[in-house]
Amino acid sequence: MLSKLTIAGLNEFTDGHIFDELTLPDGIDKDIVISEIIRQCSEFSVLYTEPIFLSKMIGSWSLKWYHNFERWWKAYNFDYNALYNLEVEATYTDDNKTHNSGNSRTDNTGNVTGQKAGYNSNTLQNATRDVNDLHTYSEGSSDVKVDNVRTEKRFGNQGVTMSQEMLDAEYNVWQRNVYQMIAEVFATEFCIVIYD
């Protein structure tokens, strides 16, 4: 086998200084990234054999990929339920406006009255009534606006995909690792990836 300069060799030669300009997003452990790069790339020759130039290129590379690494890390740490494919939260505001001409108690009922006609009549009669009481007190002659705010949350499996399929997809996602992915990108940009 021909002798070659590797990342591991250059790292040892410079006492680890080839990674001085490596810049990573918050939360990503620099020492783990370096260890994973050396582990994956230890048998490959490097494209840039001059240590100071290589260090500068590693710094430039890490800035170029910074946003990608940041997004990977956020996705990696995102809190979610693997068996849910529906998680919706919506807030609705119903505006109710009344006019008051002095001290009063105003009912903003939003009542819904259902009507029916008997089998032998064309005249509608009240049959049902749904009451949603909103009460407000006011002083003086003014318009009072009452907002009824409600939040609706829906979550779970909406039935399009079986829970077992989602669990299998979750398992496949966790086969990957952010540190491994960063090292793989490094290898493609800085190493001559040839297996002897």
C-alpha cells in the first residue's frame, strides 16, 4: 500500500489544530464531530495536504454547511409523537357586539332555535334551542365588544397510515445519526474515498 496523508495523520501532526476553524451550531459537540470524521476518514487520503490551508478550508466548509447542520440538529431533537400523523391546533374568535344605554346586564346568547312543522300544519313551531350564554356588564352608554375565544386541538392517527408503518418509518429515521451525516459530507469534500 502506498503511504498517504490522512485526516488522522494531519490531525496528530498538528496536535488537533486542523479543526481550529470548524464552526458548528449550538448543541452539536465539536469533539464528537472530530472523532467521527477521523473514524470515518482515517484510511482515505486528503485532497489538501498543507495543514494551514486544510484548516482554512475546514472552516470555510463548516460555514457553508452551517445552516444544513443546524436544520439537521433541530430535526434530530424535535419532540413529536411517532404514532401521530395528525396534530392540529386552531383558535377561533366569535365577535359579539351589543349596544348599552346605561348600567345593564347584556346577554349575548348566540342561541340557536330549531323549528318544525306538524304533519298536519304549515306553521313552524319552536322545537329545540341550544344556548351559549355570554354575559357582560357595562356602565354608561357605549358599545361593548365581547369576544368568545375557543381553541380546538385534534391529534392522533387519522387512519391514512397504519401505526405499524409509522413505527417502522420512525425506526428507519433513527438508523441515521447527525454526527455520522456530518462526517460523510466531510469525507466527500476533503477525502479521496478509495478503498484499498
